Amino acid sequence: MEAACGQTSVAEKLYARAVREHPGSVRTLSSWAQLSVRKGNIVRAKQLYEAAIELDSNDVQLHQALAVLYVRLEEFDLARAAFKEGIRVDRTHSPVWHAWAQMEAAEGQVEVARKLFQEGVWAAPR
């Protein structure tokens, strides 16, 4: 709530406290990472997503979020690895395929992007 009201510093303190009191809370780490991205603190966001993945490596959305963060950092090989891991976790999660394809298209890898878009459709046709 504090973050939504513009009190991001207060929100960060509350997230830090929550993580201290409940260090296994993947959702808290993920939410804090999202706030860090909005604030432009990409390094902290990366650390938080990595910590969340360490706790729950089977959360496809965490892998996708980390991959998108790597794209922002122009760490495309790391992004590809994170996208691949997300697909390993859940190959029917079409947003992972789509985000990966968008990255490849933006990097001029049109054929790779086309294949990824198609794989996403086949994996999750609904």
C-alpha cells in the first residue's frame, strides 16, 4: 500500500523487515524486486529475484521476470538462459515464449523470434 501511495522508502523498509521475519517468503522477495525495478534499482531487483528463485526454482514467472531484467541490462545470454529455465519449468506458459521472442526480434534475430512465437502457440494454443 505504501508503494502505491508513493511511499517507496517506507515500503522498502517494510519489505526488508518482512524478509528478516519470514526469510522463506518468495512472494515478498518478488514484490520487493518489482518495487526495486520501478525505482530503477535494477541491481537490487536482480538479487531479490535470484534469492526468490533459490527458494522456489519451479516458479516460471520468477524466471521470466529475471530474464526480462537481464534484457534491460542488455545481458542477452543471461536472459536466454533464464528464458530457457522458465520454459523448462513450464513449457505451456506462453508469456515466457512471447517475451523471449520479443527480445530476439528486437535484437534482429527475426527467424529465431518467429520460431519462438510458433513454439509458444504450439505449447499453449488457447
